[in-house]
Amino acid sequence: MEAVIRKWGNSPAVRLPASAIKEAAFSLEQKVNLTVTRGRIVIEPSSRIEYDLNKLIGGITAGNLHAEVSFGKPVGKEAL
């Protein structure tokens, strides 16, 4: 499969054909890692997971909320 490097704003860009994205099982807005080695650029899925704080907080319910936990008295310069 062949593509052409073109200018996009001030950066070079390569358009990836939909068939390549589908075959690689990638999706739009997916985070990827770029590795450059010996004149090759490799695109791989990112294994880093990003969390959405609002979604996480939205998942708190009375059933999964724990009570306050005591860690004892300060032993150093903790601000309690």
C-alpha cells in the first residue's frame, strides 16, 4: 500500500487509507506510539490508559463508597 507525504499546516502528514486502519484494527481518535528506527516509522497502539476523572467520579455510588479510614496520628510533618 502506498501513500504520499504532504504538508498539513506546518507539519508533514501521511493520510492512512481506511482499509489500512481497518486491517490494523485501529480506530479514529485512538492514541498511538511512533517509533523511529533505521529510516522506518512504526505506528503501534498505545498501551497507556487515560482516565476521565468525570467518568470515574460519576461511577461512585453508595454501594462502592467506603467509609473514612484512619491512618493514625501524624508521625512526621503531615498536615492533618
